[in-house]
Amino acid sequence: MNKRPMNRRLYIVAALVMASMGMPVAGGTGLRAANAADAKLTGTAIGSSPSVDYSSGSSTTTKNIPADAFDGNLNTFFASYERTYTWVGLDLGSKHVITKVGWSPRNDGLGEGRVRLAVFEGANQPDFMDAIPLYVNDKTGTIGTMDYADVDCSVGFRYVRYVGPNDSRCNVAEVEFYGYKGEGDSTRLYRPTNLPCVVIHTKNNQDPYDKVNYIESMVTILGADGSVLRDTAGLRLRGNASINFPKKPYRIKFASKHKVLDSPAKAKNWTLINNYGDKTLMRNIVAFHVSEVCRMPYTPFCRPVDVLVNGEYKGCYQLCDKIEVKKGRVSIDEMAPTDLAGNALSGGYLWEIDGYANQEPSPYYSPHGVPITIHSPKDDEIVPAQREYFESYFRALEERVYKSSANDSTWRQYIDYPSFARYFLTNEVCGNPDMIWSCYMYKKRNDTKAYTGPVWDFDIAFDNDYRIYPVSNHKEFIFGGASNAESFARHIVFADQRTRDEMLEYWHQARNNGISVEELIAFVDNTAAELDASQQLNFIRWPILNQKVHMNPVALGTYNGEVIRLKEFLRMRIKWMDSKLNYTWHPLENVSGVENTGCDMTGGYRVYDIQGRKIYEGEQLPALPSGLYIIQHNGITNKILL
């Protein structure tokens, strides 16, 4: 996605960051002559302790120790007592630029596979908290043979290591590092694939264990454009169903606010979506693209990345916004505990119709049984007056929605229909059964309306839920809701003929803006090409293409097969949506026989809703709520979407 070449400004930023890491920039000392020979490096053997004595199964400090991986003997080996996050390496005594690495597996029945996904790292702190990758091995080894790989990283490191793959005890017969003494520079940094890479090291290699406690960490993000971001951070788990998967989802909380990659928001909080049950690794990416095409007011930032934690390759993830009140995210007023009356008490509020609300500290259940989690103000910050205001507001909103009919449209005073319609269409195009199971809404200050969005959570969308598979066989909309939330949404969608007409108009806008089979298939193909190298590593780490995991209705055995199935769904779903909405595609300028042209903002106006009812006449065009209007100006009729 972010493939821009590195410009001078980005180079300067990267150089400053690398300098702050103790890594000199190009033009400094330590540059290698073009014909310099790379020597095999020596140093003090270091590594995880204790080792394992296989004869007794006990821990030891005298057998299979780090020095055995550097003795030149392919029949000896290093093996740690712990099974995961273990390593062996060298203290080189001073900084060296690494140009090549070598390795050979332990001589036993499993040795050849134990080196696959091993990670080589370099650091300048003895605890490796500042380490970045030098090479990720994607191949099995050969017993009795050294394998080698060139290293494309120009930074100088004092400490280098080989980190064994998960659950391998770092079994390795021999490890070699080649290079030359020098400070190096920041002109070349290694990434496992073409994607940006998120490198995380936690204090004492501790794994995050719940959604509450943050683990002290150092996070480095290596951009595809050469940019570098590094900061201390907290790391914890996140998610609901996804937290139970072997491939864990994470929340990052930086010590300072950052713009990550090309994100719009500058923030501390970011999410790493694990995509375990989504074998295309792109369902959220495609859904967020649909959201943008449908012109949702805010679509979360999302970029595919490779993730390494404590030297272990974790897989292909999506680095995304955290849904929160913030400029560049949900851009509404953030309330303070002192906002207790008047306009200040009226907003902003961010909440979620939440199927997992019963797992939250203080859920709210509406009179009609809609489960709600209030996200802003936060649970530990909201004061009683604010909670009482919100609950009273939602009761009034819900009452009007359930009374909606052709004769009662007062619910429109409480629901911003354009954002709701776009949210609904985005989720229905994607066939998302979690549409109302996890549905964010927000209320602005001094505004009576609730706005729907942003969209979120599409891992079981696009025909990836055995409960509703195949979606194309269903005659009705998916909806998909928590408790009575589905009924709540249905009352809005089917409120009256005006509502259905407007839904058709928003679908027409989306169809003209990029919701077509050709454009979405092209987007999927481009994304699959971008993900290709990363998905190969991901399914080495998580070999599940032949397994049904989470809600999978089928297991096709190949990544390409999963992508083809996604494209087939889109072909069928767009056709289904056209039929369901009684829509015939035609260019925007010919909608309903009303010419869609530009319009001056001064002069005499008549404004009509799409039912033909005049709602304004005057010299200045008023500030109108978002919606569809027919505007007459100086004898010209225009159809306008605001």
C-alpha cells in the first residue's frame, strides 16, 4: 500500500531517528570499501541459559551450550532448556556491519525443520531490546551442510544472534556471521518481505497475557519507504474471539504520539489485527476499501505488515487505528469530567452496540435489550451525570426508532441516516454477520443525532462464516446483530418508503464511485500481489490452509484458492445487492431523469427532499444536514448529495 520512494524529507527523518538509536547516517565513519573482503566474525558466545541435557531431560550449563554453536563442529549443537524465545549469538566487542549469515541444523530427525523461520538479529544493547532483523530464513536446512544468506542491512551492531523458531529449543549445530568492523549507516534496513515490518521486544521476553496489563516493550516500525519509527511502548492482548487464537492480536500503546506509516492520526494507541481465521489476510483491507468507496465519514487506517516479537516471526498482520475519539479518527469533542451541564454535557460520546458487552466492566442494556459499551468517556473516566445523560439520550433515540413508520419520522432527529445507510451498505456488500454485533456510533456536542460508524471487524465476512454460508442463498439482508440490536437496525432500514428510496440513492452513489465487480476484483488482485511474499511466510508459521479454523465453512488448501473464493463472493454479492435493491446501473448524471450538475452558492433557491416536498425557499442556500436533495436555482434543477 505505502510504496512511495523515500524522499529527502523522509530520509532526514529516518536519519535523525537512526542517530538517536546510536546508528550513524551515511557519510559518517564505518563505510565499507567496495572491494573489502568480509571476514568470518568471532566474539564471545552468548545465548539463552540454561541449556538442556537430552540424556536426562534436565537443565544444564555444561552441555549443548552457546559455545557449541561456534566451535566449527557440525556434530555438536546448542539447545536451550526453554522451548520458545531462545537464542544463541556473539558479543563482537564492537560494532560490525553484518553482510552474510550461515547456519546448519542439529543432526537429528527433526533438525532440518527446526531452522525454518529462524530469525537473525543485530543489536547494540546486550538485552536485545533495540534489535532489528538481519534475515528471516524461509527454508528447511540440510544436516551436515552450512546454508548461507546475504544480509542487506548497513547498520553496525555489537551483538548479533540467531533466534530459534517457536517451540524448537533453538536447536542449531552451527551459526556464522560475516562482515566488517564499523559503525555502519542507515541507508539500508532489512525487512522480511516488501511489507512494512513491526519489530517488538518485550522486557525479559515476556508474552502479553491479557487485555488489561501492558508489558514494557520497545517497538520499531520499518516502513516500506525507508522510514523508521522507534519508541518505548506497552504491549497487551486485544480482541474478543480472536484473543483465543494461537496467533495473538495485540494492542500497542506508545510512550508518545506518533503518525505511523502514512496514517492520518497522530496517536499513542494502535492495534495489530491477527487475521487468523481469515486465510486471505485481507478481508478487513477490502472492507475498509468498500467503506471509503461508500463515503463513510471515517474509515480506520489499515496497512498490512509483518510482525516479529522477541525475535520470533509471528505472521502477516494488519496495523490499524484504535477506534477512539481523536483527530483523524472519530473527530468529535473529547469530554472532560467537568463537562456536566449544557452543551458540554451533550457530547461527544462514542459507544458500541456490543455483543460482548457482558464482558465489560459497566455495560448498558437499553429498554429493548440492546447491549452497549460506552467507549468515550472511558469507563474509568465517565462521571454519573454523563452516564445518566447518555442513557436518557439512547432511550429517547430507541423509542423513536421503534415507532418509526410512514406517519412518524421523528427518529430522523436522532439518527443521522446518511452515515447509517452507508454503514449498512458497506456491511451488506461484504456479507458481514457482525454488522450489528459490533457497531460503533457517536454523538457530537450540541447535535441531537447519532452517527453510525466506523466499520470494524470483517474476519468472518465475505462468506467466511459456516452459520450463513453460502450468503448468496439468502433471500434477505444479513444484518447480523447482538441480542435485540438486529431488530433495532431493521426498524431503521425499513422505516418507510422515503428511507428505502434514500438507501437506493446511496447504493447508486457507491456503484458509481467504485463498487463494481471489475474495480473490486482489481483491488483484490492488487492486494493479493502485495501480500504474496508475506502470506507465504505466514502460512509457514501457521500451516492451517488445509484446516477449518474459527468460523471457516471450507478449507481450500491454498492461498490462491482462498483469494479466488473471495472474488467469487464479490461477483455474486454485487449482483445480489442490485437485485435486492431493485437497482439498474446507470451513470450518475442521468439518475431519475434529473440532471446532476454544479450549482452556485448565491441567489434564489428552492430546496426539495427526494419526495418532492419543498423544505426551503430563499436567497442563500442554508446549511443542510447530510442527505439527498433536489435544488432549483436560476431555472436549473440539480440533484445534490450532501
